[in-house]
Amino acid sequence: MIRKQMQGIETMWVPGMDHAGIATQVIVEKKLWKEEEKTRHEIGRKEFKKRVWKWKVEKGDVIGKQLRRLGCSLDWERELFTMDKERSKAVKAAFIRLFNEGLIYRSDHLVNWCCVLQSAISDIEVEHLTLDGPTLIGVPGYSKPVEFGLLFLFAYKVCDSDREIVVATTRPETIPGDVAVAVHPKDGRYTQFIGKTVWHPFRNEGIPVIADEFVDPQFGTGAVKITPAHDQLDFEVSKRHLLPTVKVIDETGSMIDGEFQGTPRFQARSIIVDRLAKMGLMRGKESHAMTVPICSRSKDVIELLLKPQWFIKCQDMAAKAVADVKEGRLRIEPKNFEKTWFDWLENIR
């Protein structure tokens, strides 16, 4: 734009400030703790909003002064803010229009939940930490690092039988939310158990053994627990098999109901493993390569929670965007980024 202006071409550079919601919240929270050793919950929502707006005014002025010092030729009479009256009005109008056109809908879906921010965050704001095996990770709110990179093996006893199905999981803390055990329909080790029930050690009830082709017979023991309220694949399986959902971790990262109520999720992990051992149901643990989802803002470990959320139907738009590139109407430069384009748009949910 500056280059075109220097070439004598009439240009208009409109200055604008983004509210950067989650990022701003994190910074103001850190400032509040550093200066007063208080959390936003302690001062209350109303007072915290005042602090956020005060910070916005201060930093917005600094950004404006920096742009002026750089000699940027902006039309300051047109300055915009994403949450000013006109922009807020436009957002509401667009939302209502999209809703009336059937493009916006509300539904229960698993979302990336940050227990520190107390907010759902987008996939873009999730970092994936790759582990080769047992690794200690510092998690906000815990005095000691938490160990990840382990696969825990435990047994579900088959009802009215002396047989058992050994299941592998990286998340023992979600066992109270299991609603089924799944096996591959062609896995000869387990075909005899399909349609039977196994006894849930913490809910004292039977849960079904189901067959589904999503199960990888080569992973772990070839039998997997189904926890729809805290795992995306399990949620899809539950819809196919009409299974219930049992939420066992809340928005603060604490266990819900039962004997573990109020226990932080990763403390509950150790407690549940110990309880299974005392019941004679633990079958060991082993090193396991895995990825851990981390909130890019707070560095908390992301928890998948089933919550009502607003969504925009993007499948039709995504299909058109893919077709435009494949048919030459749109060119991606450099060309190697076409793969990223297709990966995002062809796998949109």
C-alpha cells in the first residue's frame, strides 16, 4: 500500500484495533495477579471488565502513537475498533442473517476447553506437543509436573463369566465416563464378546461390548474404551451406536460426582490407577508415543468437553474453495501450500 502511494496512486489505509479477546484476557489476568495477587474471579466479572477496558484504552493509544512515529499514512478520522458501536451492530446483524439462512446453528459438540481461561478455544489456538514416551509436563494449577506418554492397561470383567477384556488407555481419569468397550468386528480375539456386557468398576453397572471398524486391532490390546463426553472419535462412535454420554470432568478440570468428585483431573488419574490396582484390575503400563494438546495462551492441557456451541456450516463454502484451486480459478503461491489448503478444507467438520 505504501509503495502504491509513493507511485502516486490514491490509496486509503484505515487504522483499526482488534479486541483480541482471549489474548487480552490472559494479559490483564497476569497483570492483576502480579500487581494485586488476585484472580478475575476474586474481583468479579464487572470489575474485571473495567480493568480490561482500561487496559484497552491505554494500549490502544500506545499502538496509535507507534504507527504515527513510524510515519504511516493512515486516515485517522476513520479509525475503527472491533467492539465499537457500529461494528457490534454489524456483527449482530450478520449473525441474525446467517441464522435465518440456516447457516448458523447451535449444537452439543466437543470443544477444545481451556480450564485456566474457562473458555472454548479454536483449533488454531491449540498447540500439539509430541512425546516419544514418558515425559513430565508442567500444568497450570498443579504443584508438581504431570507425567504423560504412558499407556495404562486394565481389565473389564465380562458379566456372568470369568473372562475379561483388557483395555488400553492414556487417560485413566476418564474411565468413570466409559459407556462401552469397542472391538473390531473382524478381530477373532473378541468376536465372542460382541453383544455381551462388561462390569463398570466405578458405576456398578454393565456396559456393552460393541463392534466398530474404527478400532485398530494393532493398537494396544485391540479393545478400546468409549468415552463420548471427552473424546472426539468416541463421540462419533456413540452417535452411530446410540450410546449415552457421561461427563466426568467439569469446566475447572475437576471430577464430577461419584467418589472422585472435586478431585483435579490429573490427581484423579493416579487415584483411579491405585483403585484399579486394589480391585485387581490393573494389568500394567507401558511407554507410549503420543501428542498432548496444549492451549497456546495459558499452556494448560486442553480438555475436550461436550458443550452447546454456535457453529457456522462451512462445508459448501469449503467444497467451492477446494474446487476453485483444483480447477485453476484460484492459484495458491507458493504452490506447496496447496496441500495445507486441501488438508484444512477437505477435512472440515
